Amino acid sequence: MTIQEVLNLEFLGNSIESYAWFLGIILFGYISKKILSRLLSTIMFRGLERFAVDVTKAHFEHLLVSPLAFLTFLVFLYIAFDRLHYPIEIIGLPRRGELGLQALLVRIYNIFLIVSITWVGLRIVDFFSLIFIKRAGKTLSKMDDQLVPFFTDFAKVIVVIISFFVILGTVFQVNVTKLVAGLGVGGLALAFAAKESLENLLASFTIFLDQPFVVGDLVQVGEINGVIEKIGFRSTRIRTMDKSYVTVPNKFMIDKPLDNFTLRTFRRARFDINLTYSTTSEQLRKITNDIQEFVDAHPRTNQDGKIRFNALAPSSKDVLVQYFVDTMDWNEYINIKEEINYKIVEIVEKYGASFAFPSTMVYLANNNAAPKSCEANSAETKITN
């Protein structure tokens, strides 16, 4: 028996040659999918190269190679199965128009094909997002820094919705026009079901229009304190001072009082110096005057500093220290505050005063029996804790 005769042998309505072509095409597609996907991505990049400012071909290939490889393999899979003849009478499959295993497999294949095309579309959205992020990084305004992620997510949602309706229309033969019209009736019920999501979506538009904060601002909302990293459809993401990543619903961001520290012109430092009761009035005047002069002369503070003998506390004489540091950088702020604190300690030590600590003074009186000489015979003992 010759090779050609072997290849012409039939099994389930197909020759050995057809099965060989089937396996060969699948194997070739699996081996060459990466190479072909890179070739396709190169061709696509040439078409989009005029938009790709500051974005290299390597970035584009990194985004597109995987989805294009999957799409390419699906095409080879279709070509391979198309080489076979399906003997409906022999294996008992329903005809193409009938509901059965063959129709089910065709629908599954179509779903995978549409999903792969959607995957490519989402990666192209990521590519343009990367271009706009690069451009936004060159501007002084922070508004575009937060608009790019927002509209990237919006475009992805649109792509997914279109893909969903395409699957309904082409795979399941659903009349999409009637379905969309029918959504008007059920839209109210859907709106109530997605009430929280709609509130957060509307809150996101409020944030963009009112601009109480932008990406990069240091804010405090409720108990949360941190830097705004991203403003999305549903939530805002904040990097806290502890370096944790907190996701806050947008509705919460506009309903709660929000303090935008970035919009402050200065950072305030306010505390009390607790001096002992042995500190004289002359020492207090010299200490407060010297601290006031130092704070006023410091290059990073303004002229609104207040150093005042503020209170007579139970265990100390308290001097109020309040000044404003001309910086919004936290590290620089605490460095300047440390410098001023060291100077305050030097000034207090310079005039021989001491810092007080919480203490209690108890007086015990010993009285003799004779009432008339009570005052003369009384002795006082002072105990200090």
C-alpha cells in the first residue's frame, strides 16, 4: 500500500490526509502565534505611530502580543476545523441550524472570538491611556492627571458593553434593538438595584466639576488622612501616611467634611512649654521674648507666630508656642519643627529655668490639743510627688 493510499483511507467521513492537515494547522498555529502576533502588532503600531508620542514600540508590543496571539490561534483553530467534513448521519450531530452539540460548539467559538477581539480593544485603550498619561505628566495642571484614568475606565466600560451586545446579537440571535427599548421599562428597577453605584458615579462627576481635590493632594476625610492617587468611577484611592492603600466610595468623599492640606499656605505648629513654678517672672519674660525673636527671624516661618505666657496650670507655668511653617512637605515640616524645639530647650536652659512634669503637693498639719495656741503650735509638712 502506497503512502497516497494510506492518506486516502477514511475514518468517520474524513481521510487520513484531512486529519493530518487538521493537526498540522493547529500545531503550526500554536508554534507561530507569538511570531504572527508580533508581526501584527508591528503593523498596527505603524498605523498608530503618529499618535505614539513618548511611547515606544516595545510598550505597544507588551500590551498587544498576548491578546493577538490568542486571536491568531483562534483563527488557525477555525481553519483547522474547517478542513474536516462532519458526517451528520454517522456521528448523529444535529445540522448547523439545529440546536445541538455542533451549534453549541459554534456559539462557544464565536464567544471566544468576540472576547479575544474585546481583549485587543481594551489593550488599545490602555495604549492610548499611556500616551495621554505621558502627555499629562508634562503639564503643570493636575486635572489631566485624574481625567486620564477616569476616561480610560469609561472607555473600557463602553468597549465591554458593546462586546456584550454583540455577543447577544450574533451568538444568541437576540434582537438588541428591542432589548434596549425594553430596558426603558426595567430601567427604573435597575436604577433602584444599583442605587449605590449610581450615587458614586454621580459623585465622581461632582468631584471633577467642583474639584475639591485633584490627584496628588494631601487630604483628610473623616478619619482617613493621605494622598489622592486615583479618582475612578465608583471610588477614590488614597495612600495613607502609614503607606496603606484605602479605597473610599466617591459618595463618602463629597458627603463628609474634607480638609485639603495641599491648599493650605502654611503648616501650623502649636504646643505648650510647661515650666516649673520656681520660674520667676523675669525668667518667663526673657524666655518668651527670645523664643519670639527666634521664631520671627526664622527664614521658613511667617510673622504670625505667638509666644505667650498662657496659663497657670496645676503643676506648671505654661507658655503657648504657635507658629506657621512655610511648607507643605511633611518631612521638611518636622525637620524645621525639630530645629525650633532644640532652640527652645537651649533658651530655657540659658536662663536657668526647668521644665515641669505632672506633680501633686500635699500639706499635712499637726495640731496640738490647746485651742488657743493652735496657730503657734501648728507644724506643716510638705510632701511633693
